Amino acid sequence: MQNKKNGDILIVDDKPDNLRLLSAMLSDRGYEIRAVMSGSAALMGAQAQPPDLILLDINMPEMNGYEVCQRLKANHLTQNIPIIFISALNEVLDKVKAFTFGGVDYITKPFQEEEVFARIETQLFLRRMQVALQTQNDRLQQAEADLRRALEQERTLNQRIEAMTAIEERHRIARDIHDSLGHILVGLNIQMETALTLWQTAPDRAFEFLGEAKKLGTEALNAVRRSVTDIRSDPLQGQLLDRAIAALIAEFHHTTGIAPECQLDLSLPFSNSVNTVVYRIVQEGLTNICKHAKATSVQLQIQTTPTELSLKLQDNGDGFCADENQNGFGLQGMRERVTAIGGQLEITSAPGKGCRITARFPRK
């Protein structure tokens, strides 16, 4: 639609008197008027600068109004312009034929000013509504395309995170085998060898060592189960983040006897990618505290706002020299996870001063 006062109207009639009458009548109403006297001129004018509406005479030499209308409707530049036929003919058959060729209305001569104005205004209003609807539809289609691209980007990002998670968990299992399971198996082997040595001379003592060996076997089995659980591609397994975090806290409390001070505000939903990374950071942080920190106090705070999710995990344990321990497996894994989804991570620690992990994730 052009930015005219009331609309841009193209009048097509081979009679100069009719053109002058209609032009004066509509100009006084505030319309922008263009007038031509032939069908060929109408086609050129409509294609060069499409009007908002066309008043088209039927009976014209060389090319009548029906043929002009047919050609306009066949051109993608002009096919949506409303066309009102004008003619002295008043037969029902002529009106039906006008609508068949694509006309939207029919005005008979002699012209009644109020009737002409009412019919034109009705079609212009419908045309404005049609253009507005098409504009809105185009915007919706663009939004749908943008959403598809965003979903595809998120899917690709999730695949990258899952692949990175799988690699990290394989490293974790290797470390656990070395740090815990390997130690347990060495102890188990010693207990079994001692029991075999004492079996003939001191069977009671051998039985005691077999009992210790059985305990170590059970502990090794539990360690294997924990490693298998940790390698799952979806650590939340369909749970809400707050419930998954609560399960980690309960397990930590059961293992260490320390009840972390928690402030969890997860009232605003975030993407699965963010939820997974937050869960993994809390899991890794609590594991490190349990194994290395010798802490007596732990605080966990997770808050959501309309723009970001923030996380803080802090303990009062032994701490470490953060500047000299930048490439440790756990810390490096945290950084890679956070960076992959556009977050920020800060780890502050010093010997004897505990450790504080803070992370922020933008909602976008």
C-alpha cells in the first residue's frame, strides 16, 4: 500500500467526460487519481506503479475491460489489486461476467457520488486488511523460520555438549578406576593372597581376611555402578533440575555427614543445555569437596532471573592454589561445558581458604 491520504486510484475509461467527472469527484474526497483512456495504458501504468484500486470501464475499443482485467490478474505484480468495473450496461449477465474475470464490484452509469464513494471505500478497507494480514503472515513465517534455525542450532549445540560429556565421562571413569577402584582392587588382592597363605595354618585368621576381601569386593562393585551412572548422556534422566540437585545434596549429606546450606530459586525455566551444565558443575564440585577438601561447611546458591541463571558453590575446606591448577580434569571439564553454551565461570581458591565456584548463564 502506498502512503497516500486516502488511496491511489487508477481510472480507466475511453470517455474523457467520464474521466473528468470521476477524477473531480474522487479528488475532492482526498484520493490520489491517475486517469488513462485505454487498456494498454492501464496495463503499463498499473505495472509501473501499482495503485490501491482500479476503476475499469468495460466497453472500450481495441481492448475491453474484461481482457484488461484478465491480464492484470495474470501478472503477479498486479493480481491482488481490487478492480471495480464501471459501465452503462445493467444486465445481470454482465455483472456475473465481471465477477468471473476477477472484479470485486460493479458500478453503473450514470454515477451516484455516494454510491461510488461507498463502494470504493469498502474495497480499499478490505484491501488494507488483506495487506495487513499478509504482512502479519510474512512476519509469522519469518518468526517460524527463525525458530526452526534456533532449534537446529540448539540441537547441534546439545549434540556437541553430549559428545563432550561422553569424552569427559570416559576420562572420569579412567580417573576413578585409578584413584578409587584401582586402590580397592589392590587391597582386595592383598586380602585374598593373605587368606590363601593362612588357609592351612590359621584358618580363623584366613576367614577374617576373606571377610575383608568380601567388603572390598562390594565396595568395588558400588564404585563400578557409580561410574556407569555417571557416564549417562542425560544425567537428569527427565527430572526437573531442582529435584536432580536435591538428590545430589542428599547423597553428599549421606556420604560426608555435611548438610549444605542451599538457596535454590529455579522458578524460571532454562534450556536443557544449561540445566545439564549446572547439574554437572554441582556434581563435580560436590565430588571434589567430598574427596579432597576436608570441609565442614558447604553453601550452594542457584538463582534464576529473566536474563540469566547464576550458580555459586563454596566450601571452607583445604583449598588449593588456583593459579597452579588450571588444567586439572574437573576444572577443565567445567570450563569446557560452560564455554560451550556461552556462560562464564570463575573458580577462586587458595590453600587453607576453601574454594568458591561461580557461574553465570545467559537466558538467550
